[in-house]
Amino acid sequence: MFSKTGGRGVSMPISKPDSDSSNDYKKYWMPDDQCKECYECGILFTTFKRRHHCRLCGQIFCYDCCSDVISGKIAGYGDAEVRLRVCKYCLQSKSKHQKVERKRSNTNKGLI
């Protein structure tokens, strides 16, 4: 894994997949040349305002709309060391999913 500095000087961990099969999700990403503006806020991309793919939904966003990261384990991509860039919508939906899963596992602890 290596690190890259984001647009605001924030160090974003960028993961390099261990196997070719983990690159399969990239084939569902929106092609860069088909997107001229951020899917969330509509800002136009330029040389300095770069495109970022959400690793879950594949849409293209500006840095501000796609700067959150989640554990790859949460998303089903390997272990907790893998960090995935996600959009705000996917972050919220994964957070809700995690809360539901935690609640279910806590209620099932005493069951035999």
C-alpha cells in the first residue's frame, strides 16, 4: 500500500489490490471521458479539479464529494488494511448497513 496526498494536503491511503480478480470492479466504473462534471455537486472538471471514482458505485466525483475512505473489509474487498475511496452516498449506505449488522450480531450473542 502507498500513500498519495489529496487536493487539500490530506494524505489519502491508496490501496494496490493483491490480485487481478480484485480489479474486476473497475470494469463497472464510469469511463473518465464520459464525465465532464461531478456527479454530486456538478462542478466542471479541469486540469486542477480532478476526477475521482467511488470504489463502490463507480460514479465520478470531485475531491470534495469523494474524499471519504472506508475499510475494504466493510465493502468485501479483503482485510481492514485496504482502504477504499467512497462517495458520500455510499459512505452513508455502508454506515447504515454496518449499524444494522452490529445490532443483529449483538442480539444473537446469547443464542445457542
